[in-house]
Amino acid sequence: MDLTSKKEIIALLDKHQAQAQKSLGQNFIINRNSLERMILGVENQVIVEVGPGLGTLTRELSLKNKKVVAFEKDFKMVEILKETLKDLKNVEVIAGDILKKEINSKNYYLVANLPYYISTAVIRKFLEQENKPQKMILTVQKEVAQRICSSPPRMSLLSLSVQFYAQCKILFNLPRNSFWPTPKVDSSVIEIVRKEKLPDVDCCSFFSLARAGFSRPRAQLLNNISKKLELDKSLVEERILASGINPKQRAETLKVEDWVNLTNTIFKFNDS
């Protein structure tokens, strides 16, 4: 069975009285070249897959890796996966919402074709949990990929949050006609590799400051931080300057390292 064939996908769905759920962002990849390119170099790993759908990507992953644990929220798809993956001994399908599941593996890759509505939540869950994946290979909306991998002067709270924990890059773009049903937007495949050592800063303070800094994207750092954190404006200005940053800058112009320095200076965690 060719699960990249639109005709065979429709026949399989009809057989199981199922359909692509728009509410779950289900769009099945029908571009085999892109499918193979997506997992190029992903070999001999334990894989956690989110939203396997019909099992197209799951099958390709299983042929090159030790084990694939696939989490599927749609119970109709779980039934289909029992058919499409029945010959594979190294695949485990778990029914349920990945956001409500615990991952016990310590060394694994996360691979997923993520719909827009859940992409940020999934990335945040896996970056913040104790057992972080070594690497993530994710298909996300092109706009989301650009936001995640952006650099100054186009940083966002999302890109800062991801880049605090990991290095990321866009591997390649996927036109919308690579999927069926055809989505309204193009996608990108991104790679997120966890950092072995996190920045030397208190995480809670770092993100508290970052949320304050980005609270009004077009406003100056000084005004956002002093107002949101209810700190004396002159003191905030003094400490922003002490960290080598212009108080009139906007949050989107700062790198991760700038935020680390700013956090340690404003909250005085680097005082002896």
C-alpha cells in the first residue's frame, strides 16, 4: 500500500469510515521525496512520533531506527495504524493526547508533522520537561518555523524560548501541495537540537523578564520592564545600561546572551 498516494489514502479512510479531521490539523504527506528528505540521517535511534496519522512517516522511521513510539489522539487513526503498521515489530502505537502523556525515554529523537494549533505547546512541553529529546525534526507551518528560528532584530518570545534550550534551523520548505487535504499555507521542516548546557541564569527570572520585555512588542525595553515588573524606572535604566544594552532598544533586537546578562544584572544574581 502506497500511503503517499491520494487515491489509496482515500480508499483506506473510506474502508475505516474515517476522514481527515480539520479540527486536529490532519494533512497527510503525499510527497515521497520530501518524506525521505525529512528523516535523512535519522538512524539507529529511539523515536517518539506525535500524530502518526496513517503511519506514512512512522513506517519510514521504523525501517532505519531501533524503535518508534507513536502517540495518536484520533482513535479512528489508531485503528487504521493497526492495519498499516501490523508487519512492523519495532513500532508501538499509544492512543492519547501527547500533551497529557509522560515520556520516560532518556535518549530519543522527537519527529512530528505538527498542526498549527498544537505546535507551540508540543515544542514547549518537550523542551521544558526533564527528559528532553536529543533532537526534534518537526514539520510546522512556515510562518511558525520562521518565528522559531528568527534572530535579532526579529526575535520573538517564542524564538527566545526555543533558543534558550536549543539550537534550531530550517532544513527545507514544503509547499502546501505536498499534503492531502491541501492546507491553506506552506510548511517547513525544522531541526531543534538541545543544548548540553543551559545558560547560567535563573530560569524563572529569565522568562519573567523576557515576558515583561515582549509584553508590548513596539515599546522600549525600559518602559516594558519597569512597568510590567513594577520596578523603579531609574534603577531599571541603570541596570540595562550596566549590561551593555540601550534602554531604548526593543525586545526583538536582543539575543539569548543579552537576556541572560540583563537578567543577571537586573536581579543582581551575579553579585558576590
